[in-house]
Amino acid sequence: MRFGTFFFFQAAPGLTHEEVVHRELTQMEWTEERFSHDGRFFTVKDARVIPKPVQRPHPMIYQVCGSASGVESTASRGWPMLNSILTGPVNQILKHRDSYVEALRRHGRGETEISSLMKHWGVSRQIYVAPTDAQALAEAKDAEMWYQESLRRFQVPERIEDTHPSLQPGFRAAAERFAKVTWEGLAAETLASGSPDTVARHIETMRAMGVGQVLCWMNFGGLPQDKIRRSMELFAREVMPRFRA
């Protein structure tokens, strides 16, 4: 099992992952000596990117999959899948896992290739480690609840009735989901927060589900830097060594 931190690219409304990654600039930048592009959002004339990546033909491309269509498009290209655990129980990722494997088989991927791709299946999760469970939960609570409220405001307009009618059902469903979010539920099901032993048990559960890479979301909700650093040091020193091959 591998661990890492991460960033993500947020696509503009109406822009698909294919337009962002497959048809736009990234692969041309990595694979062509010089390239030009006249697209919806970017125009580039006779550009050159140096140095080129060491990996050939280019670094591995992952796709975040939050929907059935995302899983299908990722599998069709033979890319690894990324998922996130933001609310609810960790076992929610099993649906994406099973759909992804089924789609890979439909697109003719052999079992050896599927096994290799699953080693790169990445799942991001908010992680906070402290000397004891009680301390970890107490210190993470305000930051996590601030994050959840910020996520709600980002995903749900203040006045749903003013949005386009086609978007309103989705916004109302999201508002209902957020209304059910509680600290008790997040602490019990969603966060990997606690002592090193407790966090290791959370990670082991993910490994048993087939997760190959854990994207460690250590800095969330405005946690103080000294607490983030202590959490990262505890994780590196007392959790990660238990998962070394």
C-alpha cells in the first residue's frame, strides 16, 4: 500500500474530464516536442515544455470518479480510478470498485492488467492522528465541521429555486444529504481520526477492500499548522511502517 498527499483540478461547468485531460493540453505537453492548440478555454501557439517527464510515454493519468459515467470513461481508457470519502461510511467505495472492475472487463482488460490497475486505485480520506483517540477527535471536530459547512456552501446554492430547473433536483438531493451530516456520524464512519493504533485499523480496513493507494488529506478545515505537523509525524512514524511491503 502506498501513501501520498495530493491536489486536484476542478473542471469548469460543462467541461468534461475528456475535454480537460484527453483532448486538451496535458498529453500534448508531455509527448510532443512542440505543440499548438486552439481550444475552448486555451490557445497555445508553437509551445514547448521542458524538461519532459522521465516516464514514457507520460506519467500515469488518474481520473476522479464520482459517478457511473466517470467510472465507465476511466475504465474505457485503462486509467486508474480515484475516489474520496467525504461523508458516510467507508464501505461506500465498494460500489465504485465493483463497477470499475466490471467495466474494465467489458472493455477487454485482462486479469493481470486489472490487478495492476487496482494497485493504483487511490482513495482520499481525511486523516488526523494524535496520541489518544479522545485528543484526536476533540482537536479535529471544529476543523471538520467547518469543512463540511464550506463544502455544503460550495455544492448547494443559497437559493435553489433561482437555478435552472434541470439542476434543482440534484441540488435539493445534495441539500438533504448535508442536512443529515453530524459530527457523531463523521467521527464514527468517515474520518480516519484517532491514536496511531486506531488510524492503522482504519487504513487496514481500506487495504482489505482493495485500496492500493491512500491519498492522505492531513490539512483540512483550517487545522493549526503545529497540529497538522504532529499528526503527519505520528502517521509517518507509527502508522505507515505497518503497511510496508
